[in-house]
Amino acid sequence: MKTAIVTDSTAYLSPEERQLYNIHMIPLSVNLEDGTYEEEVEITASEFYEKVRGAKTFPKTTQPPIGKFVELFEELSKDYDEVVTIHLSSGISGTYQGAIQAGNMVENIKVTAFDSEVACYVQGMFAIEAAKMAQQGASAQEIYAKLEDLKTTVDAYFVVDDLGHLQRGGRLSAAAALIGGLLQVKPVLHIVDKVIVPFEKIRTRKKALRRVEEMLASAVEKHPDLQATVIHSCCEEEALEWMQHLQATYPSVDFKLTYFGPVIGTHLGEGALALGWMKK
């Protein structure tokens, strides 16, 4: 039994990681003033932030066409018996539902879709774990069961500079965005029931990051052997400094510095910082 692993571009896995683990990627797109770009294929994160800085119109994001999924699944059917396809939270994007629809349209391969209920590199962690199992000959059913088990150890918190991006993109209520702006707070956000919601409203960025670290400390008490990622949108120096502090404080945790690419960056804006984790 040969199982292929697919994820979408919002996992923000590097080309080297995708090649190493034989992970296939379907890109989402961003619509900018000068055209539409497939992220991780036609535009990099740094190019995206450069383009939107000072732009007159707010960028929009687009999920992959179902036809792209069908084309990939049919191509994979030549070499594989099954596919596990892993996607960003279904409460944020219709990508997961699109993968299910495409899976029902192909005949020569069984497609199992997994809703990560998160995004960015935490989603990528699911894909890497799935790929490791696939390389050892695991079936789609075995991989799916393992991912569901890992999901119980996953959490992620993020701090944004401007709630307006989330509100304009329809990912946060206008009321929540207004409150954040009026009080000049740095809200800590997380994903609950697949959607982005405020976790706590905190006065300063420094205190917000400290609060996120407290949540990590609680997780480490339960699972000392975590893998974690510090995620940033165009504030790499600050992110690296924070990660180095976390590494020194929690030596049992494996940390990796990653980024918010164009699609997720559209909704968070520049200056966002996040911390996410999963059991190894």
C-alpha cells in the first residue's frame, strides 16, 4: 500500500522539506493590484509584503480551484493507492472542502482529507508526521488516526499589530476589531472550533508575548517533548530573539523559526508573531 501526502501552501514548508519528505503541495493565491499570484510558487513572502506596503487596495485570497486538486490526485493515482491531504482550518478557508469534493471526483485513488484546524507551520508539522509514516508504509487510515491523536496536543497563539486586517478579511468580527483599536491593546488570538477568536486583551506587545510563553510553559508540563515554531510576518529579528529566549528556557522543546506567507499574511498584516506547538 503506497500513500501519498498532500498539503496546501499555507503549511509554509520549504522546498527542501517537501522534497525530503515527498510532500506534494497545492498553492492558494493572493490577488494584488498588479495581478493574482500563487503563493510559494509565483511570489515569496518578502515580495508580497513589499508589494502590499502602501498599496491602495487590500489584497484578497483565493483557495485552490477544485480542478487543481483533481489534476494532482489523478497524477498521483499512477504511483499511489491512497492520498492523505492535509489542509488549513476549514473555518478559515474552503480549501479542505475543495479537497473532499475533488477526492469524490477521482476514481483510481482513495483520498482522505484531514482538517488541521490550524494553519502555517503547525499544519506543516502534521504533513511531515504523515509523510514519515507514509515512508514507512503506513496506510491512510493509520496516518489519519495518528494525526487525530496528535491534534489533541496542538495549540497556537498569535499577536497582531493591527486587527483591521483580520476584520477586513472577514476572519474576525468588526466588534472585536473595534475594541482592539479603541483600547490600543495587543490581543492574543487563537483558533477555537476552527475559527480565529480573541484569547486575551493585553496592553503591550511585550506582555502579550509573555502571556503566550505562559501557555507554552503549561503545555511543556504535560508534554516535555514538544516541537514548536515561532512564526513571524516581516519581523524576523524580533522573532529570532524571542525564539532564542524560548530555546534557553525550554531546552526539551525543539524550536523552528518560520513565517506567515502571503495568504495568511493578508489577514494578519506585518508585525504579527505567533507560537505554535505539537507533541513530537
